[in-house]
Amino acid sequence: MKQSALAVYVAAIVLSMSIGLYSPEISLAEAPSEIVIGAHLPLTGPLSGSGKEQKWSYEQAVKDVNAKGGIPVREFGKKLKVKLLVRDDESKPMKAALAVDRLIRGDKVDMLLGGNTASFGVIPGCMIAEKNKKYYHASVSLIPPWLDKKFKWSTLFFFSLDQAALVPFQIWNTLPKEKRPKHPALLMENTFDGKAFADLFRSVGKKHGVKFTFDKSLPVGSKDYTKQIKKLKEMDVDAILIFASTEDCVRLVRQMKEHDYSVPYFHGLKGTWSGEFWKTMGKDAQYILCDGFWSMDYPYWGSKQLGERYHEEFGTYSVSIGATYALCQILFQAIEKAGTLDGAKVREAVLADTYETVMGPVSYGLDGVAVFPCTASQWWNGKQMTLYPFDLATWTLRLAPPWNRR
């Protein structure tokens, strides 16, 4: 009788284990209703043009993964849909820190997608996430200042500053010698990022035998650049490298036109790549170059479709959305691989594997950084035409004529 009872008991346990009702080792945790991911972005202020594109890319990635039923999470034995919460950091470092604090403490997010720009958003956000031991998956931040902080609860997906500084010189070298800039100017905004770029451009320029005829920091948010424009004109500057916000780039170019001053080569970093720049400038943006993170012409699965979706909705194109959409792709795949919503384990999964994205294959180093190439494009009829990387280029540089011949 005892043996019979024991046999029944054992059989019941075996049956329970087989249908997942009993097992201390493999019992499933109580599943949340969704995965809550927070983000702080500059939806107002001088960085709002790029912030809005970033928000759109996050929303599209969430929409796409939810359309498949969500992310399989082994810990809970089911798929969970993603809920995205976005707070406006107003392009201000203090507001970025406050936004992340509210997302963590008030909204109880499971993990975070990064903000925009190192000193204005990403680094303040990472610092708050670090304090609260919450995983912060970032892009759109210069790598050196991020590495200096030695973050343990963050990762970063961005281009190398050294590589970005090489791009204009590499493009110039493709031109016939007589058409290469002879009197280039360096206009870098008076911020940490601007100063970092200025130092690199000077260093790389020296190696390429290029000396900048005009080299001055650009005041942020100035209403009048007449003084700088007159000086550029006097010094016969024929190429401009500028690092500034979209608002400042728009104001400078408009005032250059008012003074009937143009240069054959105008290459903007940060401020000339967003769709807002073309919408504001119209045909006056023609010939202007911009940096960027990505191109819809990349030969990777989903790239063209993502670019077409953006154009269909806004009537403009983007060279940024691929990188931040890929940031989401990496995070979502890593959650599945980790099989948990434990941020530390998800971060480990990000560092341990290679992920397929609209940016191509992405792998992180042990320092928490994954690098992609900075692009260069030229505005033409409302689209950024890819000039660089050369092996992915779809366009050949066109030097700008004077304003009255455009």
C-alpha cells in the first residue's frame, strides 16, 4: 500500500513537471504584462530636429517587434510586448538627468534607450542610470567622454571621432588638385563636443598638409553671424567645416546668402543632416554636405523599407534613423538571448554576441562600445545622397556654384 501511494505520488510529480506545474529548478517567474522601456529625448530646444527623428525610429522598432507578438522571454515562458515611455529633456543636461530619474523611480522602467548628444543628454542620463543600477543602452554620444566615465550599466553604439574627422580630407583627396580647397575654415561651436572636433580636425589637417585659414569657435545661439561672414569673405575662404546645431547652421547659411557669400564646399556636422534642415532651407540646402549615421541605400535587410516608411510619413529622408532603429534591434535581440529582464544580464548578452541590424552586423567590445562608420552625404532635391563610405557610396560630389547660379 505504501509502495502504491509512493508510486502515485512520484507519477503525479512527473506529470506536473512535464506540463510545467511543478519544479523548483525551472518554475517560471510571475510574468509582467509588458516590457517597459524608457527614453529621454530632446523634443524641444536646439537638438529637437534630431531628437524627433530618434523618437520616430524608437517607435517604429517597438511597433515592428510588437507586430510579431513581442519579445520571447525565457524567464516567463512567453512573449511580452514592449511599451515605450518617452520624456522630453528639452536639450538640457539637467532636464535629461531629471527625466531619467523620473523614468526609473516614477515610471519603473525595466531598462532605458539612450538620449541625444554626449554632454546634453547621454552622459547625464547614463550617470543617473549608473546610480540606480539600471541598464542604459545608448547611441548618439561621442565615445571618449563616455569611456572616461567607466560606466558599468551602459553600452554605446556610435561612430569613432577619429574616423569622422578624416572624412572631409578623404573626400577632398578625390577631387582634382586644382579644385581642392585652398583656404578652408573651421567653425566649431563653443561646447565640449565642438572643441573635441576642432582639436581633431586641426590634428588630421596637419597630417594632410591642410592649414585652416580661419579657425574660430562659433557662439551657440547667436542671432547675428555678420562679423564671422565678413571675415570669411575677406580671407577668401572656399570651404567650411562646421559643427553646430540645426538652428545655428540655418541662421549662418541664410545670412551668408544675404551677404551674397557662398563656398564651393560646405560640410556640416550635427546641424545639417536632419530633415528639419531641408524643410527649413528648401533649395538653399542644395549642395550642402552633412554627416550621418546610416543610409537607406545600405545593402542590409530592412534598410530601404525603413527609409521609405520615413519618407512616406514626413516627405523627407533621414541619415540617422537606421542607427537608432538598430539600437532597438540590438536591445530586443539581447533580451531574448538573455531570457530575462535583468538589466545586468541583458547588458552581458549585448557584449557577448553579434547582432544583425539595418546597420549590418554589430558587435560590442568589452569596453561596452560598438562602432559604425560616420557617413557623409550631399543634399540634392530633398535627399541626402551618400558620398561616404566610398564602398557604399551612391553619389559623386558636386561643388556648389555662387548663389546666383543655383
